[in-house]
Amino acid sequence: MDSQQLAALGVVAATAGVFIWTKRPGRKFQLERDTHCGCAGAARGGAKGSIVFSARKGRRPIILVKSN
């Protein structure tokens, strides 16, 4: 096997590795980690409020903030 065949085999192997890497399942969404909001930690700590997001096709999005 000469160097040109070895280089071609390396390119094919790297491409196959990238395809396999993109097919693996992603990590689950966590509000604190992914948005750096800090709201999720406060909700667990005893805050009694909630935020409700509602959106329908063709209508305006609605954001309701409820506090008890």
C-alpha cells in the first residue's frame, strides 16, 4: 500500500467517523446549564411563581407570569 492509498483510506475513515459522531444521541436539555438563566434553581429553592409560554400558529405568543 503506497502513501496515496493510505491518505485516501485516512480521509474515508475520518469521514465515516464524522458521520457516526453526528448520529449519536445528543444530551438532554437542562435550563440552568443551557441558558444560564438561574430561574430553575430558584424554582426548586422554594419560589412559588411560574412562567407559562404559549404559542399557536397564526396567533401572538403569550407569556404568563404567575406568582402565588
